[in-house]
Amino acid sequence: MNNSDFEDKLLSAGLTKQSFSNLTNVPIKTISNWLITRKGKAGKTPNWVKAYLNLYIENNQNKIFNEKLIEELKKDNKSVEN
């Protein structure tokens, strides 16, 4: 994953580099080092980062869906009781 892809995924996940660091216990300095261009080559994140962020985003979407589903089920139960 290149720098801009990493930044975009963080944004999609609603995370900052610092919050990602806190979640993963990866030092912020390490994350910053991923993004540095060296010897003309753009920085690159480790392979696991993309999968981690994809799962994080998917889990958040599932959480929102589940909360809405529970809310609707509660409404349906109230209408059945009345």
C-alpha cells in the first residue's frame, strides 16, 4: 500500500496516524518511517496494514448495521405489544 492509499484508508476508517498507532501498538515513529521516500522510492506500508484497515472498516460498518437492526426490532416489538 502506498502513502496516499494508506492516508485514504485511515480517512475512510476515521482514524489518524496516532489513533492507528494506539490501536495497533505500532510506534508513531514507525508509521512515519513507512511514509518516507528513500533513495527515490516511495515509502510503503507493511502488507498486514491494508488487511487490518479493511477489517476495521468492515467491522465498523457491521456495528452500525447491527445497531440499526436492533433499533428496528425494538420498534417492531413495541408495535406488536400495543
